[in-house]
Amino acid sequence: MDISLPLDQLRSSYKYAAFLTDPHVLQERLHLSGHCSLFSNKRYKNAFFKTKGSLSEHGFIKPRPMLKPSKNEEKIISEEPLLEVTPIGDPSSGISAQIEKLVFHKRYHEALDFFELLECEGECQLDSSTYDALITACIGLRSIRGVKRVHNHMVSSGLELDQYLWNRVLSMHVKCRMMLDARVVFDDMPERNSVSWNTMIGGLVDLGDFVEAFRLFFVMWEENSAADSRIFATMIRACSGLEVISLGQQLHCCALKMGERDNRFISCALIDMYSKCGSIEDAQLVFNKMSEKTTVGWNTIIAGYALHGYSEEALCMYYEMRDAGVKMDHFTFSIIIRVCTRLASLEHAKQAHAGLVRHGFGLDIVANTALVDFYIKWGRIEDARNVFERMPQKNVISWNALIGGYGNHGRGIEAVELFERMVREGMMPNHVTFLAVLSACRYSGLSDCGWEIFESMSREFKVKPRAMHYACMIELLGREGLLDEAFALIRDAPFRPTINMWAALLTACRVHKNFELGKFAAEKLYGMEPEKLSNYVMLLNIYNSSGKQDEAAAVVQTLKRKGLRIKPACTWIEIKKQPHAFLSGDKCHVQTKEIYQKVDELMLEVSKHGYVMGRKTLLPDVDEPEQRLPHYHSEKLAISFGLISTSSSTSLQLVQSHRICDDCHNAIKLIAMITKREIVVRDASRFHRFKNGTCSCGDYW
């Protein structure tokens, strides 16, 4: 076939029918036009061009052997042929029908490829239904290129758009985040209805441009004050983003005046707004007045309590929701699992996990990622790995959670292996991924590996290192005792050094007893966070340790003048679903006598293995009264209670509000060895997994 013939001459020939139906001819034409992607997959080659018998009967083409289609395609093909040959005089209508069918089956890439085929043919008329289908394809793919081509084709064809199609074009631009072009379309619309305003304003709110959304809302209000419930819900969301409760209250009043008191969408938006603006009481009032408390309403109020740290209240609301017989969804379980993470409640989390599976959300990516995060944060790394491996789909957040978890538990090699597997499987790492894997390297002292990954960030993955990544590298240098190099990295950083960078250097100075450089780093932290109590305590400890009594006295006077006093350390342990809290020297527990006897036994036993009571500290969280009670620190009391309350095969999980001190750290390593127990302590710095006389932190925290 001579494909160089003019188009009108080609159409007058019977060969034009072959052009429309023969995939090889069409592929050749597409190749010359630069549109070959449609046939890149062999199994689609013939399935798209299954024809009826009329052409083959007249000898124009011969039937070709069919490749075996996939099961899904076989079902589609058996039910309805995807392409019918249309009269030669109207070649575009058959492909238009094909586009609509492909979009119906959500095969958006092929639909846009067919559209480009029609563009190659020059003058072709499409009707509104085909344009509507193409808009759906562009939205489904978030294809900016597709949006521009479809819109340009609509303009050049001179199609007169009705109100529905105008709104569809506007929605296409908004959902593909082309807000400048969307505004042009919006301004060009001959008439706007509530859908037009909702689409444009909703797009601005979704992108976080709350001020512009309000400006446009006021314009709409002046033109037509009969706003519907959807626009009110959208603007209440904008108030949440701005965290301006007064605007939300005014919208609340307007909604009530317009008779929207029982509108569940507005009610849920109000609950969310009041929660995020700091008024959980008002959120509860709105929730209480809902005539129909929906799943979304329950989720929103539970999330509001969790947001403000009212974890127990959130858990109570969850059980009220369950007892009320309201259907729970994956968001419900995701929220509760995060609440359990904060409460350190393993049993409640297990129940939520079971409910997740029982309600049919066992494969949900969001809820399972929350489960991975929970199990990691409470020391159950194997459970986290099992949940992760069973997930049918994983996103970058899932990978980040597990990589970070291995790192926090001192299993840096496994974290790096997981990172390499993530890259091999085609998941693109982001800056959080690199923070997780670099933290794993610093926790485990994998210096060479850490530097290789750090350098690959910008070179291979085009991720610009941030201050938190520099902090990891500073700690890697500090861990090896290269304090001058660590200080040089801070000094030569391409941005102003941050608190985390100075804190990493200070940690290195504490471990390696470099008081002069530590004093310099502590003073930098003190200057950057003058109201943070731990900076004063750290500076005080450094002055005392380096013999600078006058400077230490000045810090004490500053603390007294400001009325600052460090809170006593507190350690939590959960036994049989019941949390127990201990302070240093605490004698309030009903089993105080047994607990103290066990502590004395443990201290006597570990002293036989080389334990000597620590007398000095350089930790930011330990004050003088606490140093006078080393035998009865909160950690030792909690561990003793755990040992007398559980079987010999049970590992202990503790949460410490402050950073664990040197004395307790050394003692717990020996306690774990002599009791043959695994003891996991999550302190203000990181995880410490004590087993067989060692700690996962490598004595660097």
C-alpha cells in the first residue's frame, strides 16, 4: 500500500478500509507518525481489531490467527467486540466508539492513543460523548499532555459546549492540578452554576490555596447567595487549613440559618474544623447533635481526640462506636492503631488488627502501614515484617516505616538490604526513605555504607540532601570519634546549621568526653532554643563535668529565675492489658515491697558481673535528685515489676519519658543477661533492645 498518497485519494480507495482494519498497515502508519505505543504490547495487537465478516468475505483482508488473550480481555471480547468496521465514508465514528468503550473499561492509555490516531487524520468531528470519555481518560491518568491536546482539539473543532461539558472541562483541569488554566476556563464560561463554583473553589482548597478560595467564595456569595451544602463543607475545610476558628463559626451560623442543621457533610466538616482549630469541646457538641451519626462522623471525632493527645478518650469513643453497631471502615482501624501506638497498648492494637481482618480490610494499604508502624514502635519487628510481606501493594510510606524500624532497632544491615530491595522493585525513594536508611546506618555504625547512600541521593536519585540527612552524617562521624570532621561538616553545610545538627555533635561530644566542643555545641543549642529546659540541663551537666563551677552556678540561677524545673523521669510497662507507671523512688504501687526486694536482688546479682553504680551523667534529662537514687530509677522499678509479674519466657516492653541514663543502661544489659530476658526500652532518644548483655544501640545514644 502506498502510504504516501494524499489523504483524499487514499479515502477514495478501497485500501482505506484496509488501513482502518489491518493492524500491520495501521502500525506502519502510526510508526511514521510517531505514535507506536498503542501496539507495544503484543497481546493487544489483534484483540483491538477483531472485525466482522463483511470485509474478509469480499477479499479485502484475510483473517489472521488470533493470539490468545488474557482472561480479562477474553471476557470483554466475548461479551462485545471492541471495534466494529464502519462505513468507509465515516471512518472517525468507529474509532470514536472504540475510545468510549476503552474508557468504559478504564483502559485510558489506549483511549488517548486512539485519539492521537484521529488527530493524525486531520479533519475529524467528535461528538460530546467522545469528548466526555476523553476527559475521563485524562482525569484517570492525571495527564497534563492529554488535557492540553483534548482541550485544544475541542476549541479548534468549534464545538459548542453546553453547561455540562463546560463543567467537565473545568473539572479536568482542576483534577490534573492545572489551576492557572482552570481559572482561564472558569473565567471564559458563559454561565456558571453551583457545580462550576464548587469545582473551582474545591480545587483551590485541595491545593492549599485557602485565601484565594475564600476570595472566590465571597465573589460567588455576592453573585448568588444561594450556596449549597457542598460549598459550605468545602469552605469549612478551608477554615481547618487556615486554623481560623472565627471564620468557621461564621460559616456554621450561615449553614444553620440556611436550614443545614442536619446535613451530615457539613457536620463532619465542622467536627474536623473545630478539632483542628483547638476546640475539641465544640467538635463534640456538633457530633452530639448529629441526628444520624455516620461512620465518617465517628472517625472524625475519634481522630479529633487523637490529634489533641486524648488517646484514652479516642479509644473510649472507638468502643462506643463499636457498641452502637456502626459500620467501621479501614480509616477507623487506622486511627485506632495509631492511638494504640501512642498508648503503648499491645493488646488493644491486636484487637484492632483482628477487627481489621474480620471486617474485610486485611489487605488495606493504609491500615496495614499503620500496623507496621505500631509493631515497629513497640519492639515487635518480626510481626511488622510479617504484616509488610502480606501486603499485596506497598507504597513508599510502607517501605519507609519498615526501613526506619529496622534502623531504630539497631538492625542496620537489614535496613540497607530492604532499601536496596525497594529500589530493585521499582519504588522510587523520597527524602524520608533516605532519612530512614541513613539513620539505620548511623545507629549501627555503617559508615562506608552510609556515605555511599548519602552521595547517591543527588547523583542517582535527584534528591537534594536536607539538614536532617546532614545530621545523620554528623552522627556517623561522631560515632567514630571524628569530631573535628563532624564540626567541619556543620560549618561547611550549604545552609544554616539546625538544632538536630548541633544535637548530633553534642551527642558525640558526650560519648567521647570532649567537653570543650560539647560546651560550644550546647551553647549553640541554648541560643537556638532558649526556652527548652533540656538545653539548660545539658549545659549544666557539661559545666559540672568540665569543672566550670561558676558557669554551672549561673545556669542554676537562670533556671530559678525562669521558674523552670525538669519533670521527673517516668517509665511505663503494660502487664495483662493494664499500664503501670513508675517514677524514680516511687513507693505508690500496691506491690512496692516486692518490687524493691526484686530491685535489691538484681543489683546484688549484677554487681557480681562487674556492675558499678554510676556517679556522673551528661544526659540532658537527668537532674540532681534523680542522680541520688540510681538503684531505684524508674526503669529499674518497672523492670522489677515486669519480672515478678510475667513468666520467665516473656520479653519486657518499656516506655521511658526521658533519655535513659548511663547507670540504668549498664545495669539493664546485665539484668537481661542474668534473667535471660529480652528487654526493649523506648526512650526519648531511640529504641534499646537489651539481650545477652548487649544493647542494640551499641552504647551510643
